[in-house]
Amino acid sequence: MPRLRYIEDSEKTPQASAMIESAERTGAPDPRVVSIMMRSAVGSAWVECWNKVLYDGVLPHRLKEMYRIKISVAHQCGYCSTVRSNVAKAEGLTEDLIADLADFAASDKFTPREKAALQYAGLFKQGEHAIDKDEVYADLQKDFSDGEIIELGMLCAQTDGVGKVVKFAQRDQLGGGLHARPAAGARRAGGSGGVMGSSLRVSMSCSARPAAQ
């Protein structure tokens, strides 16, 4: 059983029902997590915020989903690392591509821009000491505008921070309890492979964007 229970049908407002149904269509965030968050006004506000961070903005959603999964694997969140956005699948995100996140720098499947973003994700996961450097900003600025850098940072912060809350709330009940193992030769955060890698093999379903709330 999760530490924090799911919302009961009798407790659901029209907004809560719409948010859960939207999550069921899109695949991310997981509807079970939404069912916990909707018990709180602040949790409900987070679901709205997360949908905007993940699905709106100027960065490609496929890149955001790779980013989210990479950070999630690093903190071994069984929910976050196995959940997949149906929208990202429609944009070309495959499990083979996800497997290559373990050592993205050596892979030919990622563009220089994607590699720059994934490198930043690895540094972010290490802590503020790793990203609070002029050279980190200078490297990002080669491929991203300031607005895009803000978007990357917000995605990192939400994935890392809320991912820990979800792991606490669920007691590893979601995602099959996956704890990713490093791929052979994969480096930990800070190396060319960034955060801890894993060969992740799970299925994804059809595409749909979240309904307007």
C-alpha cells in the first residue's frame, strides 16, 4: 500500500476527475500519482504546473521526456523511470533511444543540442555546486536561448524534487519497483554519460495531449 492513499471517488471534484482522465490519456504524469496529488489544493496546483512544464513551452517534448527519464533513473524512482509519455512516443521516443541515455555522449542517436541538455541534467542531479558555474551557462548558451535554459532548469527541478516526494508517497509501489542498474561501462553523473544509466525496456502506448484544464 502507498503511504499516501489515492483520492476516493466521493472526494473527486470535476477538476480532479478531468486531471486524472487527462493523465490516463497522455501517460505522464502517472494517473495514480495524480490521484494522490488531487487530495491537496497545492498538489492539484502542482499537477497543473507539471502539465505546463512537460507539455507546453518551446522545447521539443521528446527532449523533455528524455531529460525527465534520465534524472529519474539517477534517483532510482520506480515510478518516474518507467512511466512514458504517449506524446513523446508519437514524436519518435523509442526504448532503444532511452537505452542509449546510459552513455549518450558516445551515442550517434542524439544531436549536439540534445547532448548538451542531457549533460546539464547530469550536472543538475549532482547538485548546485555542479551547475553554479559560468562555464556551465556558457556551454548551454551555445545551443539554447535564456528562455529555453529556464525551461530546462524548471524541468530538472520538478523531476528531481517531486520525484523524491512520489517515491516517498508510493513506497516503490509504482513502475514495478524498477531500480536501474548502470549499463556496462556507463559512468555516473559528471562523466560523459551523465547520470546513472540503465537499459530500460517497457512498453508505451498511443499518442494524446493533455486536455485543456
